[in-house]
Amino acid sequence: MTSPAPSRHKAGAPRSVWTADLASPDATASLAHAFAAIATPGLCVLINGPVGAGKSFFARNVIQTLMAQKGALEDVPSPTFTLVQTYELGPLDVWHADLYRLTDAGELIELGLEQAFDSALCLIEWPDRLGSLRPDGAVELTMTPDPNHQDRRHVRIDGPTDLITRLSSAMEIPPE
Ligand SMILES: Nc1ncnc2c1ncn2[C@@H]1O[C@H](COP(=O)(O)OP(=O)(O)OP(=O)(O)O)[C@@H](O)[C@H]1O
Ligand SMILES: [Mg+2]
């Protein structure tokens, strides 16, 4: 099998926005399945949202979908204390980071995150901690809890138009 070509998106590429209301964890899992299907090396997803929004839930479902495609099922532990968990899901490497407790962005350089931005699928919670390491052209995914419905989340995905087009057709909801 040939590896998918790296597709790190450059700043300045056309971008589009896709939004949806996710009525339940199952709806968020469906979005994660669709996302896993279009994930490529060099794609960085900056996952924004408050504590408990579902950032880890989304990331874990993306990773578990990719694992299931390989016939592998490992634990997907939270990277809250380790900062990063990595998965070799050939042809795709996945980095899942939770930067909530990051105090020094230099730690991320030591971990090799900059190289991972070029070669892996990166799923980054609390990306505001990245500072100047924030990659150009990343997908910005924002999950917002609905104050009136415990299990409902609003999701907004701002990303390269080619990816948003594929995602919106998989989800059967047109872009904005
Ligand atoms: N529609 C939904 N989408 C995602 N998660 C949901 C939804 N409805 C309820 N939940 C629940 O909300 C919780 C989200 O927890 P999760 O750890 O993913 O949040 P988080 O955004 O990663 O928080 P933190 O900032 O602490 O890392 C889970 O228990 C999940 O089952
Ligand atoms: Mg989390």
C-alpha cells in the first residue's frame, strides 16, 4: 500500500467553514468517523472549546476509528499529564496532544511536535498554548456546549476548502 501524500496546508490556501449541531455523543462520534476518513499526514486539527466540551471525546473517536480500520484496538489514554500520546497507525502517525498544563512551549519542540506537524495527523487540545508554534493552515475545530441541552454541542470547523468540501459531503450538511 502506498502512503497518502503529505498534505500540510499552506497559509493562504482557500478556506471554508462548516458548522453543525451535534445532538448527542453519537453525533460527535459520526463526525469523528467522517474526519478519520479524510485525515492525511500533515493535517493539524486545533480543537478548541471549554472544559468538558468534548474535545477528547472527538479526538479519541478519530483515533479509535483509525485503529479499527487497521484491526488494532489499543487504549486511547488522555494526554492530560503526558502532554502527547502518539499512535503509529500506518500509513498514518497520529499525535494527540492536550496542552492545558503546558507551561513552556519549548517542551513541545523537544518532543518533536514541529516535525509531527509535517508528517503526522495532529489533534491538539488547548491549542492557544502553542504560541508561535501554531502551524499555518491548520483546521480550527471549535466545540461549544449548548447551555440548554446537556448532550448537545455546536461545532464549527474552519479549514482548507478541499477538506471542508469532503467533510460536508460525507456529513451531508453543506458548508456555510
Ligand atoms: N454531543 C456530545 N459530544 C461530545 N461529548 C459529549 C456530547 N454530549 C455529552 N458529551 C460528554 O461530554 C464529555 C466531554 O468530555 P471530554 O473529556 O471529551 O471534554 P474535553 O473538552 O476534552 O475537556 P477537557 O478540557 O477537560 O480536556 C464526555 O463525557 C462526553 O460523553
Ligand atoms: Mg480533553
